[in-house]
Amino acid sequence: MKAFLAILFSLPLVLTAQPSLPSDSVILHDQWTAAAHFDTGKALVARGLLAEATIHFNTAIALDSSDALYYNARASVKGLVKNYSASLPDYDKAIALDSTLIKAYFNRGSARYFLKDFAGCIDDLSRVIKDTPKDAEAYHDRGCAWMGLNEYKRAIKDFDLAIELNPTYARAYSNRGQAHTYNGDDLKATLDYDRGISLDPGHAFGYLSRGWSRAYNKRFAAAIKDYDRAVDLDPQNARSYYLRALVEQALDHTAAACEDLHKAATLGDQGAYEKIEQYCPPQSSR
């Protein structure tokens, strides 16, 4: 049970996606120019054809290696498939070619966050904020990075600024709630979680965040209710099943916990496999 409780307190923060590629289709006028390949790549990304888009971005770079936008676009595709390490050299190249390309700093900051380079993420997002001081997403995402460094007061300050700029920013309330939880202010945390859910009641993230806080404070029955709601809203979210399983295990509800762990594993949660091996008896074959 102790092992499950230790994991329980590690709900990952979620950064806000920064769109860097257009969603509209592009008419290809000249198949053989770098710009034409770049535009075609963007159109393919909009259709979800990422491998095909990468071919066109590669070709654009081969034809013209001096355009920062081409490297940023190729890096963004790598980020979309969660190949964050591979995206960094392209973002570095884009910034080297154009030090004013703010979206490359934003995107590199996001990649660094997911690689747990929180200090690097903060550096990039601070540059974004310097150039665009009214960007609520940049403050929110920098707040997430401060959380990664256990700098909860700094995180709260950034979430405050994000909310000041965008009072309906549901995710900022939920993440500020988590910072308040870690900072020991359960009342402020509860107010933030409830506000986040009221602003976006159809999204699972708010319930996952509040459920995590309730589990952190050992209010397990209330936590399970939030996780149940998260599962109802997004039954394909592996994290909902995984976190609910941890609470069920803490309550010694082994059968329910193992059922949720198997579901989480089926949906791709890698951490669930280790827990299945440790705590769940082998399923009998039928």
C-alpha cells in the first residue's frame, strides 16, 4: 500500500499545446520549391499525416537550409509523436537562424518540460514572456515548470498572472490548485479545483486534478468519485484508470485496482505494467 501511496502524489501537470502549424489546406503551386514543400507539409499535418509531412519538411530543408520556419515545423511534428529529444536540435537550429522566432522558444520550452528539463523550459518561456507579456499560456506553462522544481510559490505567482490575463482559464485554476495543495493550503486548493471544474465541466482534467488532491489528503472515497467522473468523460484516458487503481489499492480493493491497472495498461500507461507485476495475480486463461 505504501508504494501505491508514493506514486499517488505524482499527477503530471499538462502543458497547453501551442499550435505552430496551420490547419487550413494549402494549394501546391510549385512542387519543386522549398516553400511549396513546406506548405504541403503543413497541410499534411493538419490532416494528421505526420510521416508524409516530415518528408516534405525534410525536402524543404534540403532545398533551403536557411529558413528557421522549416526547422521549427519539423521539430513540431517530432513533438506531436512525443519524440521530444529528437525535436531539440531542430528547435536549436531554428532559433540560431532566427533569434526572434518566439514560437520556436515556446515549442522548445514545451519539449524541455516533457523531458523534465524544467530549468530549460523556464528559460525558454521567460523569453516568450519578455516578448509577449500578455500571453496567458506562457505564464501557465512556466508555472507548470516551477512545479516541476517544487517551487510552489513561484508557480502560484505565474498561475495568478495567467488567470489575471484569462479569467476563464480552467486548466490554470486546476494546476494552481495543485500548487496550493503542495503548499499546504487545502482551502485555496479546493476553491481552485472547483472553479476549474465549473469553467470546464465536460473535461476530465479538472476531476483528475481534484481527485489527486483528495487522495493526497487521504480522502479516498471522494477521490474515487472524481476519478469515476473522469472515466465517464474520457474512457480512453489511461491515467484516469491508473490513478483510480492507486486509490483502490490504498483501500485494499485489490480486485478493482487490478482491473483498472489492466485497463490502463491496455490504453498505453507504461507505469501500469510494473504495478500489475507487483500487485496483481496472473489472469487465468480462458
